[in-house]
Amino acid sequence: MTNPTMLVTGATDGIGLQTALQLAQGGARVLVHGRSEARAVDAVKRLGAAGVKGAVPVWADLSVMAQVTGLAEQVRRHTDALDVLVNNAGVFMTEDERTADGFELTFAVNHFAPVLLTHALLGALEQAPAARVVNVSSVAHARGQVTVADLPVPRAFDGYGVYGASKLLNVLFTHALARRLAARGSRVVTFALHPGVITTKLLEKGFGMAGASVESGARTSVFCATSPRVGASGSYYSDAREVPCAPHANDPALEAAVYEKSCQLVGCAPL
Ligand SMILES: NC(=O)c1ccc[n+]([C@@H]2O[C@H](COP(=O)([O-])OP(=O)(O)OC[C@H]3O[C@@H](n4cnc5c(N)ncnc54)[C@H](OP(=O)(O)O)[C@@H]3O)[C@@H](O)[C@H]2O)c1
């Protein structure tokens, strides 16, 4: 049996680098995503220094949707079948910035890029025997609020509010994706998770605090990517166990509305 192929976005630092390391140590062939070729190649070298062989660098600025599509093309050049996609990359912005696509930057990287990348890679995921899409959300989703009117630019900007909204969008997308994959009889399943409060540059910049180690921060992503003990598609995890998401993340009407609008904005056909 060949080793499973797993893509981790934002694998150049923090939780993502550690997730790539732990997945590789578990036997995966890891595609290591970075924002640039230099960042991705450097991360592969660091993994190599930790004993990882065969990791593959791939790159894209996830705030640019054309580059997200380009990332999917790179991945398809490396593999026909993708066993796991970990949508891990994320930002916390303190300033209101627009991307070239006219999206608010936090929403672009944290929400629109995962939506587009997941759809662009669905063919490769469906070539795998039992693929998983793992969306790294946050407990901050519980404090987030969003409506379709906030897409692609939130009606009001404050860093915490927009970050929380982007993480709520991750959970809503996971539910929408799970529902639609099941309806089309797909073997692909999807999960969302909170990695813990983990010392990384995102935590330091966004929250000005320290947390637990990146080793513990990767644990729930690795669990969702590989464990046979995961629950139903669409479920939410913290500390490597299924927990309830915030009640307002279980809103089928909101979930459908933001899913449809997001697909329209990134230019992919809804499932
Ligand atoms: N740390 C926590 O306590 C915590 C808690 C809850 C959820 N999370 C979530 O965990 C995930 C990982 O965050 P982290 O804490 O590990 O943060 P991090 O150390 O800052 O890592 C973020 C990763 O995303 C990449 N990235 C950011 N913007 C990008 C862009 N435009 N294009 C391509 N890559 C980009 C970064 O690349 P560079 O290295 O080049 O910047 C880095 O590899 C995020 O989704 C975050 O929301 C973190």
C-alpha cells in the first residue's frame, strides 16, 4: 500500500509546520504549502532536518484567488489522489485591508481560500479511498457573527470581530460541505476543529499572549486527519475529541446562504 498524500496549508510556521511534521512521522507523504516557493522550500528543509523524507513544497499566496487555483494545479501535478487536505493557513489582521480580488484580507485567507481550494481539489480527493478535509477553525467562532451581507467585505471592521467571523465561516463551510458531499454519495468527509490556544505569531499578534506548545496544537488536526475514531462528517473537535460547536454555527439557512455566496464570489460551482 502506498503512503497517503496529505496537503497542509500554512505549513511554514506554527501549528501547520508541526502538523506536517506529525503527519509525516505517521507515514504520510506531505505536500508542504507556503506563501512563496522560498518559504515552502525552507519548511521542507526544516522538516528534512527533523528526519522527514519526501516532503514536497507547493506555494501560493492564499489571499489571491488565482494563486489558490494555481496551488490546486501544482498539487494535481504531484498526485492523482489526495487523501487529506488540512486547511490550516490563517491570519489575524489588525488593519482593514482589501485583496486584489476585492475581498477583506482575513476573509480571503481564512475563508475564501479554503472554499476555493477544497472545490478545486475535490476531484483529487474523490480519487482517494477515504479522503478527509480538515478545516482549522477556532473557539473564536463562538464569538463571531456573520451574514451574507458581510461577504466579501464585513460591514464593519474590527480585528477580533472579523477573525471570529472568519472562524465561524470555517464551521459553517464544514457543515455545508459535509451535507453536500453526503448528498452526492461522496466518500470524502470533513471536520472542523479548535487547535487550542497555542504560542504562534498569530496568537502573539492577535491576542498578545502565549499559550501551549505547537506540538499540542497539531494534535487535534492530526486526529481529524488520521484517526479511525472520528465521528460523523461535519463534526467539530477540540483536544482531539468531538465537542459541540457554538449553537449559532448550526444554522442551515445561514450555512447554505454563505456557502452559495462564497462559491459565487470565488467562481466555483456549488456542489
Ligand atoms: N495559535 C492559536 O492559538 C490558534 C487558536 C485557534 C485557531 N488557530 C488557527 O490555527 C491556524 C494556524 O495558525 P497559527 O497559530 O499556527 O499561526 P501562524 O504561526 O501565524 O501560521 C499561519 C500560517 O499561515 C500562513 N499564511 C498566512 N497568510 C498566508 C497567505 N496569504 N498565503 C499563504 N500562507 C499564509 C503563514 O505563512 P507565513 O509563515 O509565511 O506567515 C503560516 O504558515 C489558523 O487557521 C488559526 O486561525 C490558532
